[in-house]
Amino acid sequence: MPVETELYELLGVSPDASEDEIKKAYRKKAKEHHPDKNPNDPEASQKFQEMAAAYEILSDSNKREVYDSSGMEGVAGRGGGGPGGMDAADLFEQFFGGSGMHFGFDFGAGSRGGRRRNSSDSIIEYDVTLEDLYNGKSVKMNMEREVVCETCKGSGARGSAKPKKCVKCEGKGWTFVHSQVSPSQLATSRAMCSECDGEGEKLREKDRCKKCKGEGTVKEKTRQEIQIGKGMSDRQRIVLAGAGDQTPGSPPGDVIFVLKLKPHESFERSGNDLLTTVKITLSEALLGFSRILVTHLDGRGVRVSSPPNKVLKFGETIVLRGEGMPVYKRPEEKGDLYVVFQIEMPDEQWLQSIDQAALENLLPPKKVEVEPQPAVVDEADFEECDIADFGEDEDDWEDEDEEEDFHPGMGGEPDCRQQ
């Protein structure tokens, strides 16, 4: 059993986890706590760095062995104290100024800042229609990615040239940064060296590869194809493994397409079910119908016949079994289609063209006056309007108590002031 288990707990793995389990756990945690995905969490950056530090140690078999046997003190000083015999606690004191700031770990002496360059994944949002998700779709597109330079094999160097130790950070890959945390307290922390990008060493201009200009990678145009499967959902990911940018010494990243569903004018989706609204005439509502009720997402007409002597009311809903979305990876199975009825009333022109007295005899009788009648009855004017106007004066309402004058020096400031 390791002396300390904090690093394993940070990544959410057991002390006997395999290298693969540690890698998977770190990737999951890193994506979850990445500062770009948590802009409103001030601690996200710290958590992300701590997990990166934990992974840096546990992914290295030698460092992991030292950590398991001696804990963080062993890692900081390789089992015998820090640089120059400095105690591990003193080492952290030097790095972070004893200011109460917390950054869990140090990578140990001579580690070139613990920086490890990994190929990153490319995440691309791709707009799709509900028709695309219903029918499936194959999409081809031109893309550009970074690939390892063939001339220098990713070293960035010309011929056999070697990088020189960075003068600014003296080969550590990081420099000290001071920040004021209070009027009487100065915090000291580490930051990646801006001169060598955390590498601890740098190629001279004349020693750089001419093709990649010392970067180790060049741009390459590729043509990729993605398959949108029937029944896929909004925000679903399509991963092209290894099709992303390359970084020397690391496997290539992935290209991840995230589907973004556009709103549909006729259908609404929930899981594998669909919902649509259909308008029928007053005659169809009273006397029934048998016609193509819906034009589906694949262009098919769906014919529906209403039961005899069935009166359909406004807002009534029916379900067409097996006419919903295909089930992803089982497209022969489908959800259901729900149809909400709206009734179109005839217009004034139609009313003027028929015998209204005869129509009145056919229709149900009008409602009679309420009994007993109220003691006071006022006559109101009939006026058409838009329901959107309802409540439009709500913002004009003010509490009379808030209209009291405020006089400076007479009882202090009010509780609330308009900004």
C-alpha cells in the first residue's frame, strides 16, 4: 500500500490501477475541469493543474514507484530531500511563498518544468437538420491539420543541431511570478517560461529546420468523411480517431464532430418520439376525414382516417405508432409520432355566402344568459387584439414606497438604488 494516496484520489483511481486506467481517468477528469469549459469556476485552473501534476507522476513508472514508497517528499527530493538538501516542505515554501496559496505538487528537480506536450483533439460543431438525423447522411469536407515534419522528424532542428539551454529560465522551463494577494502579502508562484514555451531549451534561429521553421510540425490538407447515422441525437459526438493534429513524440489527436440540431418548422423531437401540429377544417373536426395528414421527414405522405362519428376538439392529440425517429443503431425500430389538432374556423366570406338561418338550425344552440343575473351589468365594446399585448405595461408599475425622496445625510443611503 502506498505511503500516500492523494494523487490516486485526485484522478479517482485505486492505488493498484493500471497505466491504461490512470490515462483514461486523467483524460476524463482533465476534460471535466478544463478552464475553458469552466469559465465561471475560479478554482478550475488550479484543479486542472493539480490533476496534470498527479498524472505526470503516476504515468511515469519511476516517479510512481518513488511516490508509492516515499510520498511527495520522495518525489520532490528523489527520496533524499530537495535540491541542496532542502526539505520538501521548504521546497514548496520557496515555490509558493508560504502565502496560503495551494498548488498540490512539484515535479522534482531537473524535470524541465514537468511540461509534457500531448496532441490535442479538435472539436468541431456541425449543424444538422432533423431530416439528416432521420434519414442519415454522409458528409465529406476538406480540413487542415498539423503533422510531424518529415524533414526533421519533429525535432525542429536542422541536421544534427541541438537546442541550447534557455537563458531566461536557466533550463527549468518555468520562472517565478509574484502577485499581490493583499496589501501586506505577496504570493510567489511558478509560470511557464515565455521564452522557451516551457521546454527549458531553445533552438537558435540558424539551427532551425527550414521546412517547419523549428516548430516540428507543418500544415497538411486532408479530406475527411463522417457518417451521420439514422437516429443520432443533438450534441452527439462523431469521433475520427487519429485524424487530428500531431505532436512529436505523441499519438495524433482525434477530430470530434459535435452535432448541433437546427430547429424544425414542423416537427419537435423528444428521444425517439416526434410531435407535430396539424390543422383540420371545422367540417373535418365534425364529420371526419381520410387524407394525407403528414408529409414525413423522408418525403413520405402519411394517410390517416378518423373514426366514424368522432368529433375532434381543438388541441386533441392522436399517436401514430412506429412513425417517430429511427432508433440509433437499430433503424428498423422507430418511436412514435404525436399529432396535435388545431381547427381552422371558416372566414367571414364563407359565412356571407351561405344561408345563416339554415346553418343556425344545424348547429348546437347558443348559450343563454347566466341566471341569476348580476345586480349591475355594464356594456363593453368588442375589440380584436394580439395576445402578445397582454401584460405589456407590467414594467411601468412602481411601488409607491420606492418613490420617496432620498436626501443625503438624512439617515444614510437607501437599501436599493437604480444602477
